[in-house]
Amino acid sequence: MKKALVTILFLCLAGFVVAQETNETEFKMALGDTVVWKPFDNCNALGYNIKGPKVITFKPVHFGEKIEIVAKKVGKSSIVATCQDNGTKAVANITVVDPNDVPLIAEKPVKPATLPFTATYGFNPPRDNFFITINDLGTKFNETYMKHGDDEAFNDGQGVDRFWNVKTGKNWYYRPDAQGWTDDVDWEFDPLGESFPIINSFATEVNKDNLSNYYVGNEKLTVGGADKPMEIECWKFFVDFEDGTVIQYWVDPANGCTLKRQINADPAKVVTVYDLKYTRLHFGPSFKKGLHDITR
């Protein structure tokens, strides 16, 4: 982002200064809890930026050298404090829990009988023209990955919404409250590369010497396609790892991509949008009509 200088008298939630150092503090708070955080021992000019879901509120105290944080909703968030004297940065990572919630301990799934795996596994993930959304059934957040030629985008469902061009280095982030797509520092992004989790999970995590040890049959998954939902009959693998972890994988036979991954009895991560023919870009900074156009 264009790191806007933010004074303590005007707390701006939109910008932050590039940091030279980072110190992180973890807070676990119950709903309604209040903590006071002092990010720096000695700093004359401070800026604060909240990242992720707005599960907390905060306000400056003692002329802004500290902030009071109040837990409002269950979830995770973080506050980035920047000392503008020297560009150093401190981060408060905050987890808000409901003290009345009693965690359920699910039993580890029992491995069904394995079957001979007579097919040939190969990993050939999509490398262009794709729009893939992955839902974490535990956190309820979606991660979306898009590639259309040299244009790529990523959204983590928690406030990070980026768009960049791997050829020109141009880079943008999305501000829904003000300027929509806003230009960032050139080349300050990580290209998507050849693949990403959970798409590459089975390919990178499992020994392929004898897949008959893990194959338990086929199972259909319904995912969103380019025009309408479609069913994919996946290979299902049940893998016992040496550390006692059990991971189940639902794999697309067409390209070896993992479309669902579940650890033990935890909520799974599952692909919900699986468009591998994304040939017409319909969002991004090129569609912006003016400075304050917030069209997604």
C-alpha cells in the first residue's frame, strides 16, 4: 500500500508505514475483556492500523503512547503500530473467545478398508485462467485465488484483497470504504506460483510409492464452475501419518488437485468455486472509473 503517514491525533485504519523491525505480542481475550497495550517504550509519533475482521475496538490513552483494546466479537484480528520516528513496527495479534463455548472433542475417524489403486496419479495444476475459492469450514472464511494471463489476485476473506500484474509489477489493494482499488508499491507481492494449498496438498504431503495403502474409493463433490455447479467424482485417500495424524484427501482425477482436505475430525477445507476456464476478467483496477469508485 502507499503507506500513508498517520499521526496519533488522526487514527487512520487504511494505511501503514513500511516497517524495519517487527515485534509481535499475543493477546487471548474473552468477550468484553479490556487490555492496554504499549507497543513502544519510546516513540514520539505513532500510527495504528487494524487488520482482519473488526472483532475489537481500540482507543488511544496517555497521549496515544498506549491503546485500550476491547474484545467485541469472537474471532481474530491484529493491530499494527508504526513508530514514524524510525519506521519500526509492532503487532498485537488478538484472539477473542467466548468463555461459555466448550470445545467439542471429536473422535478421530476410523480408516475404512482400502482398495487397489489401479489408476496413475499425476499432478498438473491449472497455471492460467482460473478462479478458485477455498472455504475453511472451521473459520467460515473463504480464500480466493485468480489468475488471468499476467493478472493475479488473492482474497483471504478477512480483509486482505489484492490484485497485481506479474509482468509490469503494478500492485493494488482494495479499500471498500473509500477509494476502491488503490495502487500499492510496485512489485510488493508474492506471485501465486505453480500451485497453492489446498490444491497441492496431496501432491506435496503424501508418498506416492503405493497409493493402494490409502485409496478408499471414489466420492462426489459439488463445486461451482464457470456457469453452474458441477459434480466431480474424486479419488478419496485416507492417510495415517507417523505422528498419529489422519488426513483425508479428495482428489480430482483429471489433474491431481486436492479439492477437499480434512485433518483428523477437524472441519475440512473444501474448494467451493473451481473455474478452470476463467477467460474473461470481470473485476479489478482496470474497471475503476474514478478516484472514489469503489466498484469491486
